[in-house]
Amino acid sequence: MNTLATQAAITPIPHTPAALIDHILTNFHEVHRRELPELVQLARKVAARHGDHPLSPGRLAPILESLQAELLDHMRKEEDVLFPMMRMGGHPMIGHPIARMRIEHDDHHTRLEQLRLITQGYRLPEDACPTWRALYAGLNKFTTDLMNHVHLENNLLFPQFARPQAG
């Protein structure tokens, strides 16, 4: 089930820049800040308790920590630079920070692919403990949320500030 489509059925996605920014801040930035530290802790616990299991995602915590640092930095740049520019109606140089955010979005996608590979597509062993199950459920939700977050920015928000090319 597509979470964005499900979410849109419940709460329409706003299209004006200010309302869309508020939606992104509330439904994604705040949620990522709250959930990522919990996922890192769960990954550490699973690695410590089940490191010898053949399906153990032992390298997961360091990748999540790196992703967390990158995402926090990315969101700070959006909140401190890009979103204020957008709330003021844009800026002649807005294309540069938008281009940078798009590159970082691609980097986030690469990290998500690493998570999928390490977890074998979030495939749990039959003997997975509740912590391991919570970790993979949380990672699955986080992946969907981040993909929806990036989709809203890349396909709904950023195009509103694209400058026509001289031809």
C-alpha cells in the first residue's frame, strides 16, 4: 500500500509552498528526528544480541548513524536556508540550493538501498526477537516516509521554484 496515497486520502497534501513546507516539517522532519535515534538504538541492540546469527544486520547501526547525521544536516539546510527563501517567494539563486538538495536526496536513496541490502529487504528470520521485529518495522516505515518526503520536495515543492530556461 502506498503510504503517500493513503496519507493523501486521509489528509490532502497541500500545494502552496508555505503549506507544503509546513506539512513536510511536521510530517517528515519532526518524525525523522524522533524516530532515527530509536532505530539506531534498536540496531545496536540487535547487533549486540544476535551478531552471530546468519541474518544479523551487524553493520546496520553505523550506516543508520551516518544516515542520521547526513539527514539532520540536510534538514537543517532546508530549514535555515531553502525553506525561508521559498516562504519569501523565491530568490534568483534558489536553483543552487535546490540542486544541492536533489543531489543529497539521491544520496539518501543510496543509503536506503544499503539498508535494504544489509537487511535482505527487511526479511526477518523466523526466530527474530521482538526488538529485531521492531527494528525492521521501524526501518520499513522510515524508508517509506523518507521516500514520500523526497517525492514531495522533488516533485511538488521544488518545481514551483524552477526558473524557465532561456532558449
